[in-house]
Amino acid sequence: MCVIVVIYFNMKPILTIYRASPQELTSTPNKFRPDFFSKKKCFRSFFDNFNEISDIVVVFDGLEKDDFAIFLKTFPVKDIIFFNNAKNIGLFQAAYKYCKNSSNNFFWITEDDFLYNNFSGRVL
């Protein structure tokens, strides 16, 4: 007879760092993106697919008053950390540092320009 005991500590199994920037929302859009592209759509598709299985921390390169930041604050994420002009390398370093200091065993760093389909969370 085999008995499996599962202890749930109210921690989701994956810590996800979502790197975000309002850059394309406040400047000329990237001409290589399709017409339907939107950073808000990207975050919504991410959140809808991964919120159940992931603690989400947003590292945001911009101001709290930015439209995209205000949009992100409407979601129940674990944390939003603001930087000003950190650029890609600065946000990646912040994400790495957050993961390194976390008690989670599994990490995922993603960005604000990916769209996820409806089964992405189950596949991961």
C-alpha cells in the first residue's frame, strides 16, 4: 500500500517574472507587429493562462502613472516593481535578482510581447 501525503503551503509552483515596458505604447509602434498586436492583449492572454499556476511578479520599466502600469495594477499579481529607464538588461538583472532571493524552486522570466493560446498554462 502506498500513501501519498501532499502538503499545500499556499504557494504556486512557478514564480513568473513578467518584464514589461510602455515603450511601444508611448512611441511609434513597431512596424513589424501585426495590426492586432497590443501589449495589453499580451498581458491578458498571459494572465488568463498562468495566474492559476504561477505567482506573478511584474518588473516594469516606466512610471506608475503610465497607462500600461495603471492597466497592470488592475490584476491581482503578487507584486509590481517599478524602474525608470532600466532598459532590457536592467529589467533582466532585476528579474534574476528577484528569482535568486525567492523561495520558489521553479522560475520563468517572460516578456510583454508574447500572445498565449488557451492551453498554454496546461502545457507548461
